[in-house]
Amino acid sequence: MKITVIGLGQMGGNMALTLKRAGFDVSGSDRFEAARERLAAQGLATVSPEAIAASDVYLLSLPTSDHVREVIETSPGLLARAPKGSVIVDTSTSDPVVSRELAAKVVAAGLEWLDAPVSGGPKGAANGKLGMLLGGDMVTLERVMPMLEAMSAKRTHVGGPGSGHVVKLANNYLCATNLIATAEAVALAAKAGVDPAACLSGLNSGSGRSAISEVNFPEWILSGRFDSGFTSGLMRKDLRLARDAADDLGLDLALLHQVVAGWHANAERPADGDDFNHIVSPILAQAGVDFTRRSANDEETSA
């Protein structure tokens, strides 16, 4: 199976290297020369978008639906360039309306489509332990299953084209909500004199636990590292997509709108370029808790 990975950021680059280690014939492409050079230095064959060769699978890892549309329709224009029967797999977190539109065009052009948004961050991409939400035809899914198995620890088929992206937006909405809710719970306990780590241990033994309390808080927040590889700007984008999808469907989801507003209340805290876990920082600061100091102190000590 010959695979071309388009988009060599932290996620796409690590996925490409993982597939290469698994024995696939992999090349990578990115509009930015620096990204191509970074992956080439790690042993991956890279080409400019204009030089993309024929492949069995084109694996997209791009920031937005607009970038996905560009790759498919104009530059490099996979609709015209990809061999008949090849598969386009979109691992981006995309607008499901756009995904369904593009999927129809892809199929009409004699190609196959699979949306496969991922979770697990750069670490999961690097060690082949991603979670994948899959939307598309089962025949296509089975065809690329060896590639998916090399990339992921868990794969869930949720329906036809666009379904993977719908569920991914729902997932990220819950993640964003749980970050705020867990931070408020920890702030409440801390203000009342309970150590935040002890509070989290208690939460994780009860019904209030979540991936946020079990993974994000110990891994990236209590540690002061805030280096998950997913930015606040990307989470804000995903929340807007979720809100727009709900509005288009005529759903009155009051909490979703409140969460979107909360994430957009202060463009600097956190800034779009900050790790998305930083959304907890101003909430915890009200209780005198600041895990970012731990990271700064560690840097001073190591210096």
C-alpha cells in the first residue's frame, strides 16, 4: 500500500513516521518547505504539493476544512490527480457539512472517501496509539484497515461520510466542557483548603471522573507542562463548528453556547497559540492555584 501523507505538522508528521516504521511505502507533502525538511531529516521521503505522485491512499492531516477543500479541489487537486480507485482519508477535525460535500465529489470522481478524525495528540500519532472515529463505506474501511491498525489503538465506525467528523465535534465539545467544569470543581475544593491533587484523586474514585480529571490534569496541568500539542485556537475552532452544526440542525443547546462563549471570553487567556489546557488557569487562579509556576520553576532549576 503506497501512502502519501499531506500535512506534516505534529500530527501528520508523526503519523507518516509511524506508518513508515510499520513497513508501508510512505511519502509526505506539505506546502511549507520547513516542514518537509524537518521530516526528510527523520528519514521520510518528501515532495512539494506539485510533485505528489500516484498513491493508493492520500492521508490528510490539515488544520481546517478550507485546507482540506484546497487539497482536494485546487492544490494539488486530488480530484484530478489521484488515480481512480485511490482512497482519500481525512484525519483532520473538519466541518461535517463540508466533508459530506467533498465526499460526494470524491466518489463522483471515481475515488473513495473516509473521514477519520483522531484523538491522542502527537504522542499517540508517534506511537501508533491514536483513537479514530470513522465515517464512510465499510468496504473502504476494510480496504485501508491495515493502515488504520498501524496508526491506532482504537477504531470506531460511526456511520457514513461526515459521521466521523460529527462525533469528533461532539467529543471535543465534551472535552472543552469538562475542562471548565473540572477546573471549577478543583478551584472550589482548593479554596476550601483541599489540595488539588487530593481533590482529583477523590473525583477519580467517583462518578465525576472523566478523561480530563484522569489524564489531562495529571499529565499536562498539575505537572505545569501544558504541552499536549493541541492549541486553544484549534479547540475554539472546533467549538464554533459544533455550535454551527447544532444551530443548522435547529437544536437549542444552551450549554454548548455557554461553553463556546466561555472559551471566547478572553482572547489572551488563553491565547490561540497556547496549549488548550490553559483554559483552566484563570479559573484556578481565583483559588490561588497556579500550576504554570511549577513549569517556570522547573526551567529555572534546570538552568
